[in-house]
Amino acid sequence: MNAAGILQIVVYFAVLTAGAIPLGAYMARVYSGERTWLDPVLGPIERVIYKVCFVKQDQEQHWTVYAFSALMFSVVGLLVMYAIMRLQALTPVQFNPAGQAAVAPDLAFNTAVSFTTNTNWQNYGGESTMAYLTQMLGMTVKNFTSAATGMAILVALVRGFARRQSKTVGNFYVDAVRSILYILLPLAVVVTLALVWQGMPQSFDAYTEATTLEGAKQVIAQGPVASQVAIKHLGTNGGGFFNANSAHPFENPTALSNLIEMAGELLISAGLVFAFARMIGDKRQGRALYVAMSVMLVIGIGVCYWAEAAGNPLVQAMGVDVASSDLAPGGNMEGKEVRFGIANSAIFAAATTGTSTGAVNAMHDSFTPIGGMVPMVNIMLGEVIFGGVGCGLHGMIVFVIVTVFIAGLMVGRTPEYLGKKMESREVKLAVLCILIFPLSILGFGAVAMVLPAGLAGMSAAGPHGLSEVLYAYTSATGNNGSAFGGLSGNTLFYNTTLAAAMLIGRFLIIVPTLAIAGSLAAKKIVPPSAGTFPTHGSLFIGLLIAVIVVIGGLTFFPVLALGPIVEHFALAAGTLF
Amino acid sequence: MIKQLLPATLLTLLLTVLLGLAYPLAMTGAAGALFPHQAHGSLIEKDGKVVGSTLIAQGFAKPEYFHPRPSATTDTDPADPTKTVPAPYNAANSGASNAAPTSKSYIEGTQALIEQVKAENPDARVALPIDLVTASASGLDPHISPQAAEYQLPRVAKARAIPEADLRAVVARLTEGRSFGILGEASVNVLKLNLALDGQWPQAK
């Protein structure tokens, strides 16, 4: 660790916060249906979309209808994407210069589920499997729509708090369309051009055949990369255009493009915290959640940076220089890129897993045991360290409900949050959201550990093999998408079980969350009294973090002890597998 | 059911056209007009032929060239399409080793690699930096650290029979610092450096 690295972490937070605050104010206007400066351009397009699609703009929905609309929109999208991949061989050659064939049924199913649930787990290499047209019509479109779905769910929940005695929580289609048109698309246009400027390809050229200086042939894959990568980060999707994801020099050419991608993947999630505060009319509440999320993110970055900068002690013992300086990145450089070095690989790893992005600019599988445990733990804590766009904040609010419940138990009063009484129904639904997570991760993980088809996927022996499998189901359930890439996931077993974990992690959480929204919207707002536990001070922030860490810790510590923790001690003792 | 299915279907189709065709095509047009070099892959031509991309590492094994970082990319086994074979610097299938830090084969392989690199550079004047003996994340990392360039410099100077000081000046000129002095790490682009060497000290073919 050095000063230059720490300075980059500070710069990252400064850029992020400076962008998130104004964006939050803007998003609050978008979701409240107020006029924005983009209205003259986008307003007519928006109205045409509603007209063509039979969406009644002013008709609000009960939470059950809202949930059903979200499910329908996801199911139709999933089927369309599956069809696109299965019919890939019919793609015109201009949009498929590499001649990619149809995608196998189990892989196409896994991929369609993966992109619909905002997971973007990839059991394929983009440049060796997908046609340009598939990447556009399938991946790029889903990057927008799955993000917009998450944002809509959050907005419904926020309305639950903001409204009193209301039967409805908004209109799903309107929330989704406004998320895309007013927030995601304009940001994506700007980020696309910035990334091309930094060196990212955006063309339909066929793969270029070069003759290297030493006379060898090199086929260089490219394509319409930037338009997909921009929304891949803004929408916390994370599915790479190329197999190496954001480590590929075409998918992340420079240190500046890296900053844009890292800031992009937190920008909307962080902005939504401020938008939430504006919509409920209490900025202090947003600040408290922002601080809680930032504290957890900084701890993750710090631990990961420390572990990776220390490097692999066994390699160091072979007489290699692992010191970091202005002339060399040092540390553990296996699976990392020189232009990013250690600090930016650690920030990226923590940011991509704190949010549900799952893009990588360094290979988590080759991190040191503790360095690789950080991204895994970030997902296990529930994807609430900013989290996916929308999903992160609604996941965090679920933890807030449990926190005020526990605080209420301590003082013997009915808990309340933002003037809404948290009663038996809300607390039960919140606990349901929390329990689905370990059930899926540990359940599927245990099954994979006893079935030959599960064990066959591991590339590493010893505790690291367990880490690979554990990471896969954690990532799938958390709708993250990053991986310990050594796992051979493109098998019938992993394609189907990971797809199941992704569906569980998405929809079994969306439905109870919307149920909470509906239940809250129907309640009165009670004015705060002397007995109200304030939810904007440092006491609350500390309690919230403690609840998240204790729940995550109690659930996952045993399995972490068998995986990364025992591997850490094995590495220190020089034990190899 | 139908009441919900209709808007869901129509909206999906409409958005597929808007976001899957109109948006990427418009971006391709704008990118090609504003940044044509980058949009087409930052390719370099020499004597009218494409010799590579400045952003993509290519294999260099001859002593008179600076060598890039190791690459763990693979390709489909021509004998058995279900298997892969090592194919370093395969720019049509990026990827990493994904080796575990406690893997026996990884530690043994790294040991062998270190010995090989040390044998190739007997006159090195600085310690062997870690980036030169670890596979990059993409397998296509176009950069090495300045220390990795300095480590190889005596070998390249000897192979080209040129003074080390002259070569060091070229390396220094092509060393890129951190962006704005803050972001990322200092690096040397291997392909640009080797092209500069060939330009300044042409090799007999």
C-alpha cells in the first residue's frame, strides 16, 4: 500500500459523491413526474411509447399488479433473449462477421436468465460465442431493461414510505420507461463517447487479422463494444463484451476509462440514495444510509488493497520484487493488468461486488485468499453496499426495517421508520427477504459439493475449490455476476442450478419487497414523538452496519472458514494443493 | 393476464428496436465521426499492412525485442473441439490463468518461468519485477512496468549492438506516467516501444 494508491481511493469517492448528489436530485424529479430539462426532447418519445404499448400513463397500480407487471416484463424479455441466441445462426453476416453458431439450449437459458435478472453471470466468452447482433439485441437491451426494473421496484417502495393511506404504489411501466429514457439512456450516450475517446472500439468491422512484428498471425476481436459497456456499468449489469470483461484493453483501455467505469457502476445506486431522501422529504435519512454504505465499501477496499499489495508470499520467496513503487505495481499481479495496478484492482473488486455489477478488471480467482474473500463477503452481506441500481437501496431498506425492529425490542416500543409503524407483517416480509439469500447460496453450494457434476467444475484443489463453487452461487443469488473464473460453469448442472439461484435471488426478493411497499403505502404517517428512535444519527448508522455484519457473519462464517480463511493459513504455512 | 401481457410484449419489442438497434447504430456513427482511430480498434499499419493494435499485446520472443507479460489465453483444440490448448496472445479469446494462489501447478510453473526469465536476462541491473512473471488478466495486457523494461534493457541493447544509454532514452520517452499524475500506474507500451526500436535501429531481415 502506498500514498499514490490511497490518493486514488480518495479521488474515486470524491468523483462519485460529486456526481451522485446532483443526479439524485434529478432522479427524484423524474420519478415524481416533474418537468426536467430533457422533457422537450424525450417527452414526445415517451408519450409515443405509452400509446403504442397500451400503457395508461395515469393509471396507478396496486402492489400486486405492479409486481405482476414486473414479472411479465421480465418473462417476455427472457423469452425474447433466449430466442435471439437460439436463432443466432440466422444473423446477417454484417452483424455476425465471425460466423458464430446458435447457442446451446442450456447455455442460452442460463444467459437469458442471467441478463434478465441483472446478474450477467457468463458461462461463455463474448468474442468466441456471440454475434454482434446478439450482443446488441440481447445483452445491451437487457442491460437497460433489467436495470430499469430494479429502479422501478425501488421507486415503488419509496412511494410506500412517502404516501399515506394509498392503495397504489405507481405504474410499473411508467417507472421503467422513465428510468430508461430520462436516466439510463442519456448517461449511456455520454459514457459511450467518453469510453470510445479513451480507446474502446465501436464499429461493425470484422475481426482484424494482423501480422505481428515477429511475423505471426493475430486475429483481433472487436465490435460495437462501447455502447454495450457504457450501460453495463451504469446499469450495474457487468456482463462483458469480451471474455476478460473490463480487464480486456478494448473494454477498459486506460486508467481514466477505469475511473469512468468504476464511478459509473456506483453512480446511479448512490444517486438513488439521495433521490430517496428527497422523495420522502428528509435529506438526513439519505445521508445516514450513504455514510453506512460508504463505510462498508471503504473497509472492503482497504482490506482487499492490503492483501493484494502484500502479494503471494511463496512467489516473493523466489526472489521476485513485489514492492510497489513509481516504476512497478508490485503485489500480487497474477490476473491483473499493469495500467490498473493493485489499488485500482482492489477498488474495482470491492465496487463491483458491493454493487451488483459483477464486471471485473482483475481476476478474483487469482487474488490472495483474503483479497478474494472481500468480493465474496460483499455479495454475501446482501448486495447493499450501494448495491444494484434500485435493488441495493431496497435491500438496504429491508435491513433498516430489521434494525429498527431490533432497536424497538430493546426499548420496548413499536418500531417505526420515516413515520410508518413497522408491524408484524413488514418485519416478517423483511426477514423473508433476508433468509432467501443464505438458503439459496448454502443450499445450492451444499448440493454441488456432494454431486459429481458439481465437483467436476472446480479447477482448483483444496479449500480454493470450495471457494470457487461458493462464489458462484453467492454471485448468482446476489445477482452479481462476477466469478472465480476457474470454475467450468458451462455444463448442464451449473447452467441450470445457477439459473435457478439467479431467479430465486431476483424474484423471490422483489415480490416480498413490493408487498412491503403496498403495506406501507396503506398506513398513516405518525409524527415523531419522544420515543421515536432517530434514524439519521451515528448511533443508527452503527447499529445498521452491525445488524448487516452480524446477520451475514452468523450465516456465512462457517463456510468462509472452510474456504478462504483456511486457505489463507495454508498459504502462510506454504501448503499447496 | 392479457391486460398485462400486451404492454409487456409490445414494450419489450419496442425497446429492443430502440436500445438494441437505434442506440448502438447511432453511437457507432457518432464514434466513427468523432474518434475514428479508436472506434476501429486503434490499429497500427506499417507498409500498408496491419501489424497489430496499440491496445493489444502480441507475442515477442526474440532477444532484440522487449517482451510483454505472460499470457494465459487459449484456443480450441484442433483435434478435439471440447478441449482447449494454450495459445498465448490470442486476441480472439481473451482470458487469464485463474490460478489459485495455493495451486501447486501455479507455484511450480511460476518458479520455472522465473528461472527462464532470469536466464534470458543475465545482465539485468534491477530486481525482477512481479509483473514480468505473472499472467495478465486479459492475456492481452499491452503494457509492462518501467522496471520490467529496465530489467530487459541490457539484453535488448546487446542483441541490437547499441549503447544502453541510447536505448534507455527511447524507453524513457515512451514511458507513460500515471494519468494526471494520479490515476493508474506508470507503464510502457511494448508494441509502441518495439516499433520505435525498429524505426531507429532497423534490423537486417
